[in-house]
Amino acid sequence: MMLKLFHAFSNATLNFVFPAACLICRTHLNVEKTLVCDSCWRRLPLSSQTPFHLSSGLNTVATEIYALWEYAENVEMIIHEIKFFRKTRLGRRAGSELAARLLQLPSFRKADLVAPVPLHPTRYRERGYNQSQLIAEEISKVLSIKLETKSLQRKRHTNAQAKLSAQERKKNVEDAFKVNDGRLEGRTVIIVDDVLTTGATLMACANKIKKAGASEILCATLAATPRQAGKKEQHRI
């Protein structure tokens, strides 16, 4: 009881001295909010091609790829806060939103495991946590499927993908991952990442998971760059 009162008092004090504001519109927020007001959250651009199949090589391995948002300016701001500034509450909110959408899709509901794209230990030490795992945890919770964080591992440190060309991205993550046990064999696996640009990272992971004997691979991300939207749209939410 005393601890709850202390937290309530602390939050009220912080809210008075350092009033929180929405990242997008700068509207005042209660300190308990997740950095984006409800109005701005509702206006984030849903990917017009979700669920979609990419025209890239990724869909030769993954049977379905789903992105929640288009990678627009405000979405980029949110993902940067999650990825580089450890805004875990915001990450869980975004992950929960993605999970709620996946729950409506039979292919994702029947999955056996959800596996986040792993970070190399060096990158993990730099950031302090894996934002893709945070998203995957929410998917695991909402879809009631097992979170698998041990089987798929990053075996070598790679450069950041952001400023690389499509060909450079592919080469950068080539043979960067490994599957170190047989827990994925015969399973339908959802691979989770924060952003889909060219699909190089997801492709590198999917190839290893497929070679490890997975029966089906699905991919889910918070956002995809609009130019990556494929033409073979199946159905919309």
C-alpha cells in the first residue's frame, strides 16, 4: 500500500515538474501515458498492403509477411524512441497493437513459436535490450504461443543496415545467423523485427530457420517502407 502511494506521489511530482508531452503533437500527457496521445496514435498510417506478400525474394521462404504501419515520419519517430532510447512502455504498446492485428489472421494464430530477430551480444550491450524481443513478447502473450529466444542466434556482429544499399544489406547479413538446436523442426515460426526495408535481415533469418526444418515461416514487423509493398495483396483488415 505504501509503495503504491509512493509511486503515485512520485508520478504526480514528475508530471508537475516535467510535464510529459506527446512526441508528435506535443499535447500534455499524464506521466503514465506511453509518449503518444490517443489521437495521434489513431492517425498513424496503417500499411495499405497488409497483409501482403513482398515481390522480393523473402516470400520464397516466408509464406506471409505482415507490417502494421507504413514507415512514415511519425512512425519512424516512434520506432527510434523504442529502438535507441529504451522506451519499453511505448514498445509494448506498439507490440500489442501489432499482435491484435495478427490475432485476426488464421495463418498467424496457428503458429507454434514466435522468434525475434536476435542482436549480437556487442549490439545488445550498446542498447541494453532487444526491441524486436519486446515486440515478440507481446505477440506471444496475445496469441498464446511460445516465445523462442534461444534457437535463432546472431553469430557475428554486423554493421547497421540503415545507410546501406539493398545489395549491401544482403551482403551485410549473409551468414550472420545460426540455429543452434532442433526446437524449430516441424514448427510454424513467426519471425519478428521492427522495420522491413529490403527484407535482407528477415531473409537471412528465414533461410536458417527453414534449413533447421521449420514447416512454415511467417514474418511480422511494426513497419514497412511503402516501396516494399507487393502487388499480391490477399486480404485486408
